[in-house]
Amino acid sequence: MAMRSIYCGLVTEALLGQTVTLCGWVNRRRDHGGVIFIDLRDREGYVQVVCDPDRAATFAAAEGLRNEFCVQVTGLVRARPEGTVNDNLKSGKIEVLCHEMKVLNPSVTPPFLLDDDNLSETTRLTHRVLDLRRPAMQRNMMLRYKVTMEARKFLDANGFIDIETPMLGKSTPEGARDYLVPSRVHDGSFFALPQSPQLFKQLLMVAGYDRYYQIVKCFRDEDLRADRQPEFTQIDIETSFLSEEEIREMFEGMIRNVFRNAAGIELPVFPTMSYADAMFKYGSDKPDLRVKLEFTELTELMKRVEFKVFANAATMAGGRVVALRVPGGGGEGGLSRGEIDGYQEFVKIYGAKGLAYIKVNDAALGREGLQSPIVKNLDDGTLAEIIARTGARNGDIIFFGADKEKVVNDAIGALRVKIGHSPFGKKNGLFDDRWAPLWVVDFPMFEFDEEGQRWSAVHHPFTAPKDGHEDLMDTAPEKCIAKAYDMVLNGIEMGGGSVRIHREEVQSKVFRALKISAEDAQNKFGFLLDALQYGAPPHGGIAIGLDRLVMLMTGAESIRDVIAFPKTQRAQDLLTQAPSPVDEKQLRELHIKLRNAPQAA
């Protein structure tokens, strides 16, 4: 006989009068004047079990129950008494009168109550098994499963096949830092865990499989943030014989389908924005379009002013000056002095030296109607032009960014989002609470690495240049545009991809532009260069971050809330205490000697 006939959370009035057998965990035991109520929980939700003193054995068993005991209950489904219906539960119109009860396994006292929402992340991750029992986490994990299933169904319907690629591969240190795995049988040699299956999926296209996908673990030993993990999951896709626009159209369709079927969310059609426009208007290649603030470009205007802070930034190579107008921020009920001071400190995180501002008290009065320490440093014509260009009105505040372009974009771009998401921003209509998807396209092919004094690939070195841009790689790398695209939702990059280089001579040209010698290219990527010479088809693809996708759907603050067993921001697993030291015998077998003696515990 089966241990249960139905999940707790699925018992409804449709089963009135029937006997059911349930298995689950005691969420709470309540003693109401001689009748004991048990809230029994499993992955589908709760059901109320009633134990009445008439059945002495079951009542005695119920008296001994505590939170998180694992039990089996057999009983009669009956309607709840009038006035006790719980509309928040699927099972809220019924209860189960307990006939038999069996404790399958008692529990020690849990370290926290499962309905406590104020738990520290350390507590949650240390006791992750119990944390995963919490209904919110169960919903997150079930949604994650639904998302993967919807993605698989879409891809299957469109002719994609799931092919596994190796977990142990070759270290190619061109992207993030690799996780290395020492080889026991090849002394001094290492495998690398995949940062992505990029090269293998390209090889599969050359091999003629045409449409590939994989829901795959990737590993990057990089600095961690809320939306990053040392191991994460990608919906990894590659296809042959489709143009850039066709690839984008197909996978926009997939994402909209996944959101609709897994979470009941109807995403709008994705607008397209060039990288140049995104940086010009928002200072970000993943702009949050829910925030209704834009940059005003002032670089040319500030080249002629005497105020050195602005003039120096405007005239330096790669400098930029922008304004960010915040409607209502300078008047009554606007930003407080404390908030403005806080923003001045905030931009310093991004390398800005400070944050100049002008409050517009009365635009019609010109200089006299403006309030700011910097007003005295700017002539009347410039002030009038700032007001005109920003469209500033009475009661507004204008913030300024003046520095190297990257510093301005990062600092004022982050400030834009921070103000938009603040209580002030939401109260004053600067934030539109909606789903705001976007394709960002036409990325630069290369960016200059100041430290290494060389060009590096913006996406990766296998991205194809726009048609007609191949020669720019030699003559003007900064002008070379790539067939690359990012999928952005609410200011978070969900995924990115590109059309790949499918001709060996073009791939070799990219390596030369990146100062990778022919010998080095052969050593690191010889297998790819060889494969491209065997009639490689035009191909491209995309990788969508599954963890970020589910995080966005659930409204979670971190991807750690949608991964069953995540690492901390210090790349540790608090549950299993990994990483951990290993014994000398294991190290000897791997031909490894530690430089630093292990710290005493």
C-alpha cells in the first residue's frame, strides 16, 4: 500500500467524505481545549488535521508532536465549521479528522521557526535543509523547475536537441578566472571547469547538429555580487543558419513564453536599443527603463567654461560631462540635505570625486533663481543653456557628473537608478512599476585595457564583427561593432549572445587584434581554428542566466534565494563547510605541495 494517497496541500472540498492518507511535517500543533489541531505541511502546501480525544491512541500521539516531526496521518475529509474557513489556503474549506497517526521520524528542536522572515543569511545557509522547507523557498524551487520545463518544451518544439559538453576542459584564460582541477595521471597539468560551453557548442555547429541547447552548470572564480555565484546555471543555446535578427526574435519568443506559462506574466515586446544610445542616455549597457530619468549631454558646452572641474573633464581624452535632472528634487518635499549628502558619498563608490548640483528655485530669474556653490563659477550663458537643455523647471534639482567617461557613466548611471528606486522617486512618479525588457545591440567589438595596454574583447573573442567592419580590427579597433546582443529586464542582464565567427581567417584576425600571437592562438584554440576550416556554417546563439531569470520572476533580492544550495559572497558553502582542507595523501597523489601551511583551526 502507498504511504500516502495525496499531497497535503492538494486536499480540497472535492474530496469531502473521503478517507485520505497524508505524509508531511508538523508545521504547528495547537491545543484548543481538548481538541488538538495540527497544521501538516508538504511541498504542495498545508492542511489542517483535527485530533479529537475520542480516539485515545491518535490523541496521545498528537500530544507528543512537536514542530518538524515527520508523520503519517489517515483520516476523513470534512468541511470546516462555519466561520473557520481560511481563504488563503487551497485546503482552507476542509479539515482532516484524524483516524490514525504514525510518527515516521521525530525532530530535535529546530534552530529557528520556519515562518520567521527575519533570519540572517548566515543562519539560513548554515541550516539550508530547514530553510528549503520554508514555503517561500519551496515556491521558488518549484518555479525554477517550471521555468526549466517551459524552456525545454519551447526548444524541443523548435528542433533543438540537448547535448552534454565536458565538465573537464582546457584552461583558456581570456575571460574570468578559471576553476582549475589538477590531474593525477598527468603530473603538473590541469583541467578547467567550464566558464561556459562556448567553444564546444560552436564545434557542435561545425559538426552539423544545427540546433543545440543545454541547461548547464558554469563556473567562474570571480568577485561575487548579489547576482553572481561561483557556480551558476545557463540555458545555453546555439543555432546554425539564422541571422542576428532571427536569433533575437526566436529567443525573445522563448522568454515571453516561459514568463507566461511558468509565472502568468505577460512581457511586452522587447524594444531594441543600441549600446551607444544606452550609454549616452543612461550610462549603462543594461538600463533600467522603469526609471524615468535620462542624462543630458554637456561635454561640448563645458569645453569653453572657466570652471576647471567641468572644463578639465570636457577637454581630457575620453572625458565626459553630463547632467541628471530630478523633477521636484529641489523644492519643498524634495530631496533633503541629508539625502543629497548621501548621494555625494554614494557616487564616490564608482570613482567619482564628488557630485555637484544646482537647485532651480525660479528658472525665470536666471542666476538669481539658482541655488548652488557652483553657480558663481559658471557664466550666465552657460547657466541658461544648462536650464534649456535639461528642461529644468522650478523645484527641480540638477546633478552633474564630470570625469572620465567610464567614471561618469558608472557613477551617474548608478545614481539615476538609486534615485528612481528611492521612496522619493516612487512617490514622485520617477519610477514606473512594470516589466521593462530590452535588447541592447551593436556592442563595440573591443575595449581598451588600460592596465594591460592592449585591446580586449567586450563579449568574447569568438564574436563576429558587423559586415564590413572586418578591416577596422586592424585600422581602428575602437570603431569596430560586433554582432552581439544582450537581453535586459528591469536593469538586469538576463542573457547575452552573438553571431560567431565561422571563418578561420577572420578568427585569426581577431586574435591578432587582441595581441594573441599565432603560436599562442594555436596552443589555446588550435582545435577551433582547425574545425573552422572544414566548412563551418554561419552560427550564433545566446546564453540566458537561469538563476537571474527566476530571481526576477520571484522578486528575490539575490540569486541565492533561487538556488537550492548556494555559496556565500565569500564563495563558501556553510552547510557542508566547503571548501575544506584535504589530507597530505590526496595532495601527494595530485603532485601538489602547498605554499602556505594550513591555518590551525
